[in-house]
Amino acid sequence: KILGIRYQHVRNVLVDADIKVGKKSTSDELTITIPLAKKERKPVPSKFLLDKGFQDIGEWHLTEKRTLAMSAKAPREQGVYALILDDIIVYIGLTLNGLQTRMDQYRRGHKGQRTSARVNKLIVTSLTKGHQVKILVATPPRLNGVACL
């Protein structure tokens, strides 16, 4: 609310993918509920997000030193991003600090940032096993100079 950011776009993408979404009654924080049993979760192909306006900005790969790198630069704008494992959506996130900053946090996987370290490890493990990990992004339109999520 402080930044004038709306989560409606993220919510609509998740609802359209049959992922349960709700709001906590005590705050405006978005709550996402995904069933833990893999049998209950149906795979959603990346085409779903591409059809909704997401853009493919490249993929992750391992350098000779076994560190993560991206094949292209992410936009500096804030927005929604998705990690695609072998053409299936496996992770959707929202960043207010800019997509380039968020992807750099995943690339480094700093131990002090638990989510960044966890996602970094998952990406590295997937790449080591021969999987393809792509990045899709959606940046909000600007209204009076302010991004509207």
C-alpha cells in the first residue's frame, strides 16, 4: 500500500493456473497455497505465462567455475518473474527491488539470504542434472511514472 503497488496481476496469473490464492485477514499480504502432494499439482507449461504477456529473457547456465550465470540481462524494473524447468513453471516470484537485482541475488546465492541461497542451490542442482532453467518476466505498465503491479 505504501508504494501504491497492486498484486492483482500476480493473483490473476496464479488463479488462472489453478493455484489457490487468498489474502490474510490481518494484513494485505498475499498468501499462496500450493498442494504439497505432487499428484495433486498439475504441471503448467511456460506457454501459459507467455500467452499472458510474460517475456522469455533467457536461461541460467553454469560457468566453468560452476557458478550461475544468465544468458541475458534482466530488466531493471520491478515485476513478476517465473523460473521454468524443462518448460514447466516451477517458481513464481514478485520483486519490488527490480528484476535485475533479484536475479543477481539468485546468481550469488548469499547464505545470509535464505531464499536466494535455496533457489540458487535448486537451479545449480537442476542444471547439473542436465535440465534447462529459463526465466520469464512481466513488468507492469507505468501510470503517472509509477509502476502498477
